[in-house]
Amino acid sequence: MKSQMTVARKFGAACAVLVFLTVLLGVVAISNVGGIQRNLLTVVDGSLPSVYQISMLDSEVFELRGNYWKHIAATDGQARAAVEQSNQDLQRKIQATFDGYAKTISEPEDRQLFDAIKTPYGRYLAAWEQVAPLSRAGNAKEATACYLSVADPVHAELKRAIRALVDWNRKNGDRNAALAMASVAQTRSWSWSLLAMSVGLGMLLAWLVIRSVNRRCASP
């Protein structure tokens, strides 16, 4: 009876250890999967929309500058009116892009760089208002000189501000992607380590129990 109880306790201990390792493997896996999910959400909900919005803003500002030059180069009032209507539509799109990007901001540095774009953008629109009367009057030479002296420097400042935010988003996206990949690698490492430990300890415990049973059976 004593031998049977001893063997039973050893079987119980072996099962308890294996169950513990199985539970530990599950806990580690679930915890690391949660980390992977958080990092992936940061990429999907933050980095990707931010990169898309700031790229749109860069493209729209480039288009706005092109429209200003089209206005100056236009030879009749109807063409200039069409450009002005296009600019009004474009400015609404730019404002929508500003609003869309603002929703993706989650870090102070991001906010600071984003706010640094608004001031030169407003100054760029104001600078054009100084050029527009000359362009509407058909004074292309004077309008060109005015644009180059008043609006173009502000446009260069605006482009630098946008480029700074583009570079920040690229680096931030790379960092978030690296964190997600690191979480995946960590989960894989922990899972394989615990799995190998479980198999190794399971084989060791099985060998010890079998040896103990054989000894009990062999003893008179």
C-alpha cells in the first residue's frame, strides 16, 4: 500500500509539473500576443494613417503652388477664374487633410511638428493674396516678381515644415514596426523555450517514475 501511494504521489507530481508548464506556456503566449496586438494597432491606427495624411498634404501643397503659377501664366480672365475655383476646392481638401491628421496625433513631438506647419501655411495663403491682384490684372511679370519675393520664401518654409513631419513619421513608423517584430520574435523564443522545457521535463519525470515503478515491482 505504501509503495502504491508513493508511486501515485510521483505520478501526481509529474502531472502537476507538466500542467504548470502548460499553463505557464499559455500565459506567456497570451501576454506576448497582447503585446503584438498593441504594437500592430500602433502601426495600423497610428503610423500608416499618419504617413498617408502627411503625404496627401505634401501633394496638395505642391498642387496649390502649381495652381498659383497657372494663375499667373493664364492669358484670360476665364482661365484665371477656373484656377481660383480649383484653389478654393483644393484649400477645402487641405483643411480636411489637416483635420484627418490631427486625429492620428498621439505624441507631443508629433503635435509640435504638426502645429509648426499651420503658421507657414496661413502665411503662404496670405502671401498669395498680395500676388493675386497683379495676376488678375494680367501683369504676369509683376506678379511673378511679387510671388518670388513674397510667397516663394514662405512656401520654402512650409515645405521644410512638412518634410520634418514626413521624416518624423517615417522614423516613428520604422520604430513601431520594429517593436512589433521584436514582440513576435520574443513570443516565438519564449514559446519554443517553454515547449522544449516541458518536453524535456516530461521525459525526465516519465523516466524517473518508470524507474521508481520498476524498482518497486522488482523488490520482494
